[in-house]
Amino acid sequence: MTTAKSDTIASRISRTLADRIVSGAIEAGSKLRQDHIAEEFGASHVPVREAFRRLEAQGLVVSEPRRGVRVAGFSMEEVREVAEMRAALEVLALRNAAPHLTKAILDEAEDATSAGDRAGDVETWEGANRRFHRLILTPCAMPRLLRSIDDLHTASARFLFSGWRAEWEAPTDRDHRTILTALRAGQVDSAVSLLARHVQWIGQTPRKARPALASSRR
């Protein structure tokens, strides 16, 4: 198997497993068996091990000596850490993206926000929310930074799905529209301050979400 082909398969495996973990289809503490996953995807163990490394880098699994790979839990401290990291990195990305944001990009971001307002479930809302953030941040043209932000969005999504799936009601995202208003007016300092505050709300846990959090064991 060539390196390029192995990498492509590893990406497919890691994306599929990440979706299952984030959605709750694979629960915290579940063991991921290399043999079973290799068989499911018709792959050798090489891309499966690479997929596990990628998932571990995202904080979705933990590798334990002599115990294999298990789905990671997450604590409130980790939720707050993710929120603080997202706030810091997204502010950096937006400052660098702002000079390159066009009216077309901002209009598309507004459409993403409207799609989120109409969402009938948390998964649809999270997709629209992530699209909004990607649209206003991608013009920073800093691929490593954007990859890190995307990994943190995945962690945030897992928390949201665990806490809100049972009692979902689409929010009206005034924060997004306020950020867009500031960007349209060229008020970058105001926009980045609004973005930081907006992102940090994930660390303020809704009470009903707390029982859904699994303790982190590393």
C-alpha cells in the first residue's frame, strides 16, 4: 500500500470514527479494536494506527499501555479549556482574515447563520455554526491555525451533542449577526472581542448538560 493511499484511508477512517464519537454512537470508555476496524474498512493495520493517532491528537481517544485505545471522556475543566483555546485561536485567525473579507463572504456567513436559526436538530445547527466560523476565518490563509481550530470545533461539537440532543431548540444567533455588523463596518477590534466572548460561552455549561459529561481518565 502506497503512503498516499494509506494516508487517504487513514483520513477516511479517522473522519468516520470521529463522527461516531462526536455523535455519541460510540460512547466514552468504549474500546476501539484495531482488528475490527481494519476489517470494517478493508484496510491493513497501518492506516488504522494512523487514524488512532489523529483521533488522539483531537482529544477524542486515549491510548493506554497494555489496554489499547479507548474513547476519551471529558470533564468540565476540559470543556472550559477548549473554549479558552478556541477563543484565543479564532481571534488570531479573524484579525488576519479581516482585511480579506469581502461582501460576498460576509453575505454567505449571514446565510449560514440563517440556516442555523432554522435548524431542526443540534447536528444541523452545529454544521451551520461551523460553516459560519469557517467562512469568516478561512481568509486568514494560515492552514495550521485553521486545522487546530477545526479540531477544537470537533471537541466543542461533542460536548454540544451530549448535552443538547434530548432538549433541542434552535437559538437565534444574535452574536453572529453582531459580529458581521462590526466586520461590515470595518470595526475589527469590536468584531474580535465579540467573537471571543461568543466562543467562550461553551465553557458556561447548561445545567442539564452536566450529567452527560463522562469523567476523563488519562
